Amino acid sequence: MPTLATKSKLTEGRADMTQIKIAIDGPASSGKSTVAAHFVRLGADLIDTDAIARQLTAPGGAALPQLCAAFGQNILTADGALDRAAMRQRVFSDPAARQRLEAILHPRIRELALARSQASQAPYVLFDVPLLAESPAWQAHCARILVV
């Protein structure tokens, strides 16, 4: 947890203390996690939308009933989680299935991420959003996009 002293590094010289929301983007292995970790050490909050997606599709996850209704019970693993590997294979070979999956998950992920940012007391909130360029809805919620 950042200390008050480190938090001041992000707010020093800012008269307007409105929370600034930043989306972080870049190709795989570009160092996004390293850059985000530096911001977190300085007092920013990081909201990882992949982690939210995993939460929504874990056993008992809020998105599972709608996913099962759309794709059938066979999308679940033995422990009741979404079989991510099988779903990935399915949606990348069927564009209509990918659209259905995204229509179910993306609004829920965005809703949870935005609620977490509203609850944050940090001066900056970073959103780690895979495929940000394909997500114009995210871009509308962020003041800046940080490309790594």
C-alpha cells in the first residue's frame, strides 16, 4: 500500500484534484505491467480488466448463467468455471460466437471496472484493457491513453 508521501508525488503541483483515468495499452511483452507497477508505487490504482473477466467466469461467477444460456453447459470445466481454452478456440473460429461472448462479458467488465474507479480515492486510475484499440467504449471513459 503506498504511503501518503508517495501519493504526493502524483498530486504535487496539481491544483485540480479530479481523478484522472488513464488506459494503458501496448503489444504483448511491451512492459505494460512494469509501467503500471511504477504508477501503483506512486499512488495510482490499477484496474485489471483481465482479472475482472476471470472473476466473472470463475465458479459461481456472475456472467456464467448468461454464458451457459448462450453457449450451453459444456463450456464449463468440472469445477464450474468457464473453460477458457475451449471458449477461446470456439470464438476465434466463429466471429458470431465471439460477438456473443463480447456482448455478454464486455459490458459487465466495464461496469465493474468503472465502479471500482468510482470507489477509488487515488488521484490516478489506470485501466489495463487488452485490445484497447478495438474498444472505443473504453476510450470514452479515459482522459488519456498511455501506450507502452
